[in-house]
Amino acid sequence: MSLPEPSATTAAARIMDGFARDTGIEPDGPQRRYLWTDAFAVCNYLGLYRAGGEERHLRRALRLVDRVHHVLGRHREDDTQRGWISGLSDEEGEEHPTAGGLRIGKPEPERGPGEAHHPASEWDRDGQYYHYLTRWMHALVRTWSVTGDARFQRWAVELAEAAQRAFVQRTDDGRGLWWKMSIDLSRPLVPSMGQHDPLDGYVALREIRDATPTPHGGPAHHPPLEGELRELRELCSGGSWVTRDPLGTGALLVDLLFLARLEGRATGNRSAEEERRDREILSRLASAAAGSLEEFSRTREMAQPARARLAFRELGLSIGLAAVERLPDPGEGDALTPTAEEALSGLRRHLPLRKRIDAFWMDPAHQQALTWTEHGDINEVMLATVLAPGGYLDI
């Protein structure tokens, strides 16, 4: 695994300095919070702190976690309701800020119970996304890892439990995950399931469980989230994960890295059946990630001008390719099937794509396009992750 060049780390730090200033982290100012962007930002600050030891980066990571909880864990300013979206008292909410989930941070209020669903306008409306909650779980576990403060691990567990209760559909016909829920988690806003949501949840909960400290350093006798993980294993059992979407492909590659690491250090807490199913998911994921890269390579997206491309989606793929660089060589360990080993070998031939994506979006001329400026915060933060991915991928 290669370390980022000092110039790349410096550029990432400069971007994150601007993000702190522009979105009200430091100095304190009007808050511009968006859960997806902020999850990557927390990891970026932690990674910069680990890389250089500068306290300002750790301070900003902790402030950002606090700001997210106090903005997106509470009702909107334009809502008639006040306080924590969990319904807890002010004092209880401070102790359990993720117990009711976290808002997305979209500009428009959520759709009311009597309003018709219009897919185009739903993109701008608030609510809760399951796959955004899993990104925040990841950020909290990383924060716990750096600080040793068990509150962050507890908040990740409570967020996972709240998400599982609200998003999982349990009917006589089977189970699924709602794609989008209301702010108070009382009703679905988009009653369908995201292609990768069960997988995102499974990987995030594996991270939380496997990061859980034990009193004497040995295996936990009652690790958290076991019931939730069993349910997510079931939800991962069907359907295809192959996609040609660059952001989705990047997420598959990142999940593959995280899951390969988790399997590599897994303890003996699982039953033989659970171990078999976990390894089956890892092998399916390796094949789906390879298939997705092949699908994307057949598109003409990379030949389009900046005005026809979405930077954050392609930068997500670049982050995924940085994860490929960190994968163990095929043949190391026995967690993969031969078919998945072959798929893993094929991933590396796509690595030059990372340089093409990065060079394109680091060009100042391309950052003048509306597709960049209209999504400035998310593009800037994910570009910083591309430049210094260690905070998101390695902590």
C-alpha cells in the first residue's frame, strides 16, 4: 500500500480547511450539514490527523460529529416539531443522539403524509436514507478507533439498531429494506429497496461488531448486533449487485476491501453456517465488483464533457480503485472461491482508470462546470478523500 504524496496530503488538507470554514465547523457559523458529505469529512480529518499529528484536524473531526448530531439528529428549523427526532428529552438526547437516526440534510422539507410521491422532487426533500446512515456508522467507528472514546462505538450501535427497526420490512411475503424513511422513521417515503442497501448494512454492522472492545482482549461472549446481522445476511441472499453506476461500483470495491479485512481477522465467534454464509457474501461481492467495473468500462461516460458528468459519482469510483490497491493478493488466505479469486485478479487491470478520473476533476477548468459548482461541498470533500484516502480506507 502506497502512502499519499506529501503534496496530495497538503492539497487535501487545504480543501478540508475550506470545508470547515464554509460549512460552519470552525469557526462556528451557520451550519450547512449533509450526512453523506459529513461522513467522508470526518474520516478525512481523522486521516489527516493520523498522517501529520496536527491537532486542528482531530478537533474538527470531533466538532463535526457534534454538529451533525445536533443538526441532523434534531428536527429542522422550519418544522413545527422541536427537539431530538428520536423523541428523547434534551438531556437523554445528548447521551443518545443517534437513537432516532439522522436526517439526510436535504434542502426541502420531507413529503407530508397526504402528499403524492413525485420522484423528481423527492431528490430534494429531507428524510432518512439507510445507506447514508451506514456511512455515518463507519465514521463513528473510525472516530472511536482514533480516540478510544467508547461513546462513539455506542452511538454507532444505537444508530444501527434504530435503522434496523425502522427500515426493515417484515411481511408474510418476505423481508426488504425501505429506501427512504420519514424524519421520525414512522413511514416510508420511497417504498422500494436500494440495490446495495442490505450489503451496505451488513458490512457496516460487521465493522461495528468486530471493532467492539472486550474486557480482557478476548472474543466477546455477547457481541452486539448479532440478530441484526442474521437478518441482513438473509437480505443479502438474493438479487444481483452488478451495476454500471460509478458511485455504486466504487462502494462495492470499498465494501470488498473492508469485508476482506474483516474475514481475515474474524474470530471463532460464528457458527459454521454463519462463517460459510459470510464467506459466500465475500465471494459474491468480489465477483459483483469485477462485473461492475467491466460494465462501467463499456460505457462512454469518461468521453463526455464535464457538464455531462457528476464528479462525486466518479470520485466515488476513484476511492473504490484506491481500495483495490489495498486488497490482498489473490491466493492470500482461503476466504474466496476460485471464481472470486479470478475476479479479484481482474480488478487490478482497471487501476489506470483512477488516474484518468483524478486528473480530469483536478483540472480547474472542469471545476467551473455547473455539475461541479452545484454540488460543491460533496465534490470537494470526496476529492480530498481521493487525494488522501487513508482516513476513509485505513483507520
